[in-house]
Amino acid sequence: MNFMFFMNKRGMAEESTTTAAAGFILLIALFLVAYLILLPESAREDVLEGEEIDFNDFVDGDDNDDNGNGEVDEKTLLLRNPGKVLPSEEDEVEKDFASINLFATTDSEVRKIADSISVSRSAFSNGFRDVSFNVDNVGNLKSMKLFFNIKEAKGDLIIYLNGRVVFEGSVSVNDLPIEIPVQNLRERNTLRFEASRVGFAFLSSNRYVLRDVQIVKEFSLENKRELRTFEVSRAESIDDAVLEFFVNCLEINREQGILKIFLNRKNAFFGKVVCDASQSRFEIDEDDFIDGTNFLTFEVDKGNYIIEQITLSYDFDEGFNPLYFFTVDEDDFDDIEDKDAKVVLNMRFDNDKDRKRADIRINSKTFFMDVNAGKFEKDITGAIEEGENFIKIFAKNEFDIVQLEILLKDI
């Protein structure tokens, strides 16, 4: 029984090995069939006839085409998509801006609030006096002072602003003017004038008589910064930018401030203002310009000026003339010299109706293009040199080049 069991196991092992070998042979056969199907027709014939495979049959790609004899008849030397080209028309652009009034100064306003004020106080009476006044632009008020002439003075004088004591004491000419704290001011205000108490002198009285009562308000006036805007379509086309302006000083009897000018937040000018000077002129870095809206900002720290005759001028060349380089190796150049190959320029455009005009510079030679078609082809063999070459398109009008290709073709 044990022997028979061993023989059955051995027989099963032999059968499994045979099946695996058959599967492997079948897999190789399928691979060979697929290989033959994928081979080019000429190479497949070589295999079936028992000949060696010519691997030139496998040469294929975007830059090469086979002529049926195993020789390459076309090679791409350059392939680009330039897009829109623009003519070069360099012009001087001038942009004039409205005058700017910049100031950081104070303005005084004198107002009489009473021709005469009389106040008195005894042990039994208090003859005070209220005077009301308005203050416009309280937020800009820098200081306020109280002036008056003293006609009669006995005892102390008490002055209230909106219910708060702002002065108390004996008043003389040396105490004038009296400073009024601006933090207690409102648009509508009341000053109360009152004589001090008599104390134990029951039978006496304190008395003040004031004439020409005035308040002097000093306002802080500021317009330290203003901007002007202008548009630029192609900032990279700007060159030799210059800004000119004239500063008219409205307050020449004081120390002048600092003027700063920014172009798109980049400092373009920094200097002390000089009154009665000639026209200021300075260059602006063309790298500070941007496409779209540009911001020209003028700023002072103090003083009062009018900046006028503001002119920004620059050279503007909006042309786009694409420039490309390509290489012709020694073997290809030998074919060109031997007249076995030629070089052709092909261009395709976005439309076949509009006129397209351009000068095409290839190394030292220039070709002219004037077409209304959707493509342009030109033999440029005579302009080609061994090694590095270049092509540059000088557009005469605006048009779109969808594709530019330079081909080496067998003749």
C-alpha cells in the first residue's frame, strides 16, 4: 500500500512539470507572433526570409521622414510658436498731470466773542457772564487762546469752559493769552466768566471788567500726500523715463520740508524743497513701471507748496520682434554645400485674409514677406552658416504667427 501511494505522488509531480513547460513554450510562441506583427513590413519580410533586420527601418520621429531608401529627407532645425508680432515704432510719450497743493501747516482764526464783559461777586450775589461760540472742524483744531483787555480787576477771575474750570486766579497783562484746552471743546461751546468769592469780607465785592474779548483758534491743515495715475500697456517697452516739475513755495519765511516722489511705491525722488528754484528734472528707473495702472505719489513732511508743470516723458517702443537661434552641424552643412539638401522656412498664421508684412533677417541676409495667405514658405539656404544661426522677424504690421519652422530637406 505504501509503494502504490508513492507512485501516485510521483506521477502527479511529473504531470505538473510537463504542464508548466508547455505553458512556457506557448508564451514564447505568442510573444514571437506579437513581435512579428509589430515589426515594419520590410523588417517582417527579412525575418520570414531568414535575412538580417535593417534597423534603419525603425528610424522614425517628429524631426525625420524616411524616403523609402533608408535615407532621411527632412529634419527640423527650429520649431517655435511666436504668437502676436508688433511693428517697432519708437515714439516719445509725454504725460501731463494736474497741479498738486501739498501742505502741513497751521491757519489762525481770530474771532471777537464780546465787546465788554463785567462780572462781580459779593457775599449775597454772583453776577457771572456766559458767552457762547462755535468751533468748526474741531478735529483739526490745534490750539485756542483767549485774549482781552483788563479794564478793572479786583479779586480772582474764574473761567469755565463747558462747566470745567480752565483758569482761576488774579489776572494781569502778563497772564495773557490764556490757553484753552482743546480736548474740552465741542462744536457748540460756552465760556463762563465769574469773580471769586469774597470770603469773610462780607461788605466788599470782587469785580472784573474786560474789553474786546477774543478767541484765537489755530487749525492744523494737512494734505501731505496726493497721487496721480496713468496707464501703460507694455511696461517693458519703456526707456529713458524723465519726470519734470516746478515747486511753488507758498510760505517762504520758514524752514522748508522734504519732498518725496514714489512710482508704484518705489522711491523715485527724495530731496529738500528749494524755493524759487528752476524746473526740477530727474530720471526714473524704467523697471519701476508696471503694465496697467501706475501710481505717481507726491509727499511732503511740512510746508505749503504747489507742485505744478508736472510732466512724465519716456521713449516707448511697443514692437515685438521675435529672435530665435538654431544650429546646423557639420554633416548637415556639408549636404547643403554639396547641394544635396536645402533649408526652408515655413510660417503659419492665424488667418488667411489679412495682410502680413515683415522683414525676415537670417544671419547677414534679409528676406521680405508680403502675403495675404495663411502660410508663407521661403528657401533660405543661401543665408545658412555652419554652427549657430539666428532668425529675427521685423514686423511691418500686427499679425499672429501660429508656428515658425525651419526644415532641412534633401534635394
